Amino acid sequence: MQIIWKALITYLDKNLREGKSVNMKKFGAFTFDIATDLPRISRRQIGADSDIAVDRSQRKHIHTLRPCFIVDPVLKRLLSRYNGKEEISPAGSQKSIFQQGFKMMYANPVPVANACQMGVDVVRSTLDIIYKAIEDLINIHDKDIQLQFGFACVQMRSKNLRVVFAEYLSRQVGDSGFETTMRRMNNSVSSMWRTSQNKMF
């Protein structure tokens, strides 16, 4: 079980570093919150150490990202002291978790099973047991839980929820270069319309 849990942590960390959100059914989803600032005005700073490319990239860095955790409704119902504050504010029509966050994907047990060199059914059943045990510890036994993911720490104490992310992940997500990894396409719309389907795909 520890091998499967460590493989799951590695799988989650890899996808978060690539700018992908991951949802774990009956537990929660690790995703990103995106806050957009107003475009910055260009200010010419002529100097020996000034770089035009760096200045332009800093002006284009108007999206402030931070990692966040969206608790599953199953656990949210049990965490009675959790204030219910939403980490992200989706539109009212976005009911599914896969419509929230950014590039939300299902926590696939296949790569986790490959890393553990175990069967997919074994990994899937083990993860379901872990999520069910967390639910029972909160609901039946009223226990405090602290889950270490390496990149984050999920604490459930006194029917409340608190998530602390590692400094390296918050720093990497907030970097201006991380925006490029989250873009679905770097080409402009005009160039996309002029490109044929064979060259595009």
C-alpha cells in the first residue's frame, strides 16, 4: 500500500508540474487558481544590463497562478467546520469537477500501476480503500488526519480542512515561464486559420 501511495504522489507531482489538474474521485482535486491582472504599460529602461525579451515577458506575465485543492463533495459533507469557501469560482453552469480548474484530468491508475509493477485492478482497489478509510475515519471515528503528498500537506482536524502547499511548487507555478506550459497553443489565431489541417495535425 505504501508503494502505491508513493507512486500516486509521484504521478500527481509530475502532472501538476506540467500544468495539469488531477481529480481523485471521492477525495478531491489538485488544480490551479488563475487571477488575471491588467496589462502593464511599457516603460523604456535603457541600460547595459537591460534585455528587451525579458522586459516583454515580464509585461506579458499578467496571470497570477497558485495551486489549490478542491475537496470532493463526499468529504465536504463530513467536514462540518469547513467554511465551504471555494478555491475557484466557476460559472454556475459548471457542475462537474472536470469543468472546473484547468486541464482537469482523471487520476488514471494505469501509470500508477506501471510504476508499482502491479495490476491495474489491484491499484484501483487499493486507492478506493484508502479514500474509503479516510471517509470512515472522519465520519465514524472522528479522527484527525494529516496526509503528506510531498508537494502539499492536507490536514483534516476537528472536522475542518487546511491545505499547505510546498514552497517550491508555489514558486514554480507563480513563475512567468509556467504560463507557457499551460497554453493549449502558442501560435496566433490568424496563423492557425492559414495552416492546413495536415500541417496542424
